[in-house]
Amino acid sequence: MLPLLRTVVDIPEFEKKISYSSRLIFLGSCFSEEIGQKLEQYLFDIELNPFGIIYNPASVAESLEILLEKKVFREKDVFQRGQLWLSFYHHSRFSSTSRDELLEKINSRIAQAHSQLKKANFLFITFGTAWVYILNETGKIVSNCHKLPQKLFTRRMLSVKEIVDLYSSLLPRLWEINQELEIVFAISPVRHWKDGAVGNQYSKATLIVAVQELVNRYQQVKYFPSYEIVMDELRDYRFYADDMLHIGSQGVEYVWLRFRDTFFDQATERAITEVGKVLKAMQHRPQNKNTDDYRKFLSSTIEKIMILRKHHPYIKIDHILKYFMDEQKRFGYAD
């Protein structure tokens, strides 16, 4: 027997699985973003980073507080830098040259995510760093510095106790509005190199110890070892992007497969396969659409979508069905 030339991270069995009827929320750093986008791609019911990418535990907790309260952002909650209006609670993707437009975007996402939180089956939280930036003027931790001068902020690292105390107060409040909510933590494998090699490891270790404390404390809290999978199973720079810090597409795909093995049962995997076929059909570009072959292709694809929708009514696939039916009408193929 050939030796296994890599270490494999053992992932404990998750009793609760994700299906197409599951409602999901992903918050936090790059793992949430990457895996969340995969779930979006395959048409799962997911609310992905309603504040944009957030890196530290305190800012993620603040975001959840905002969702719990369904806070309405007003003029005092945003600020202007140059021509852009921004929020210290949000990633820079939440920016606009119009203050009112930004407030509308922020508040609509909060309302949408608040509704999802109340009925979600899973909340996935990814921490990227234990380092935080405190705005000197207010004494509050910010989610994003938005490239403002460093002198406006004080930088420090959260302690394990601070993180555990923060979430020990927050998690029971989440379960008050949603008793069935399963919370899964992960640590981003992306290294924060500006902290230095030692500073990055110190930060990641702090996050790992804090999360394990919460896992030990609460039955409905679990841990998905995305950090360990990359550090041990993918211990090779070929799985990294050109900056040698972020994970490349091949590495993301591998972590996604481990995620699927952990959270999806066979029925969900079969449904994903069928959804994948439909998505691939969306990319089909025939040389000439005025042919019998294209007519048959449209009819066959619509039939597959109708069967998929019948067997999995929770899959949000109506927009794709409309696309193919519109194609039929456009070329005069519809009955």
C-alpha cells in the first residue's frame, strides 16, 4: 500500500446538515466570503456578509447586535471622505457619492439580514484577526479604517477572555429570537502579514483558543477547521494566490469540497449536481440559435428545471427558468 503523503484533518460528524430548505447567514472574513459565494452560485438561501467583509470578532459581534436590534442608520452614522460616503461599521463596498443612497443600501441589507437571522438554520462566523483598530475620537472599535490616517486610530489585540465574554453575552440573545440556530465558527486561513509572522500566529492562536472555549461551553456552537485544512492538508504555495497570502482558486475549491463532505448529505449532493448542470446550460453559446438543435436544447433544459423544481421546491431557480422560456419565445419555439 502506498503511503499517504499528506496529513488529513479529521472533521467531527455534524449531526445537522445543510439542505436546500436551509436558511443560512455568513458573516466575517474571507472564508465566509469564498464559501458563501459558492453557496450563492448553487442557489442556496443565503445572506452573505450584509456588512461586507469583516475581520475581527468585536466587529462581527457589533454587526450581529445591529441585526438583532434592526438598527436604522441615520446621517450621524456615516461620514464623508473625499467624494465618498462611508460607514465605520461596513466594508468599503458599502460606499456611495450619495449619502441617502448609502443609507438606503445599508438599511435595506440590515432589514433583509434581520429577517434571515430570525429564521436561519445556520450562522457561519469567520474570524480573520484578533487585532482591532479603535477610533480615538469615539473610543469604539471600527470594522474598517477606510484608509484614513493611522494617527486617528489606536491598534491593539483582543484577549481570549474578551472574545469569550463578548460572545457569551451575545449568543444567548441570538437563541432568544431563534432557538434552532446552529452557529459554526471558522478561522480564516489568510495570513495577515502586516502583523508580521509572529504577530499573525499570535492572533490566529488567540482566535482558535477563544472559539474552542465557546465550542466547549455551548452545545449549539461548532467549529469548522478551514484554517487547519489549509495549513496542514494544503501545505504548499501552489494553493496560494500570487501574493502568497490569500488562497488561490484550487485551494478554495478543495476547502469547498471538504465543506460539502461535512455539511451535505447525499440528497443535497445530488441536487447540487443537477443545479450544476442547469448552470452549465446557462453558459451554452451555440453558433446559431435558429436551429433545431438549439430548440431541443431549450426544451430539454426547461424540462430538467421543471423536474428539479418539483423535487426541490426550495431551490430559487425561477429566474433561470424564465431565462430559458424567454429564449423559447424569442426564437418562436414556445408552444
